[in-house]
Amino acid sequence: MDLTVVAYVVYLLISVALTIWVARTLSRNGRIFIASVLQGDEKLADAVNHLLVVGFYLVNLGFVALYLKAAEGVEDARGLFEALSVKLGVVLLVLGVMHLGNVWVLNKIRRRGVMERQQTPPVGPQGWTTPAGQGPWAAPAAGTGGA
């Protein structure tokens, strides 16, 4: 059997398995973080989590498929390992960048929500001020006093 085909099969098996494992791990552990970002809305958190997982699969599996072709044929076992290490290393880096990008965006959303909650007064207004021109600090009426 051609070693290039073996490299393709091993690359696909490992890349797809890694993508599935990372997506499941991020989905399971990220759900709590997303619920926090979305202020405890569990249904919305589940929906956003599912959409992020689908997007994660599409981007990463698309990249794995596009990156499948080897620049040159694999001639021996050493070449097989070298080709696999480069390809799998790039896939792992892409998975990591995707993960960090998701966390960064969610953290920005979370920070915005925290700032909005801090700007809301904890107690509603308890009284009203008098309209402008009435009260102890009113401006002088036109035509009275002055120079």
C-alpha cells in the first residue's frame, strides 16, 4: 500500500477524533460559562452552545479536509511521521486558536453584561425633583432685579 494513502488515513482519523474530543470538551465545560455570560438564561445558553459547536465542527473539519493533500509523496516511515507531525501540529494550532477566539468573544460579551448590571441602580427612585424654575435654586424671573 502507498504510504501517502496511509498518511492520509491516519491524518484524517486523528484530526477528526481530536476535533470531536475538543468540541465535546468545550461544549460540556463551556455551557456554564455561556450561561453566566447570558445572565442565567439556560435555554439561550444551550442554543448558543450548540451553534458554537456546529460552527466549530464546520470550520475545523473544513480546514482538515482542505489541508489533506500532501505537497510531496511519502516514501518511507520517517517521511510518514514527518508529514503527520506537521499536519497534526497545524490542526492542533487551529483548534487552539478557534478555542481562544471563542473565549475572547464570550469574555467581551460577559464584561459588557457586567458593566450594564453595574450601571443599573439597585433601588428605584424614591421621590421626584421639582420642575425647573420652581424651588430654592430657581433662576431669577425676567425683569426683576439685576443691573
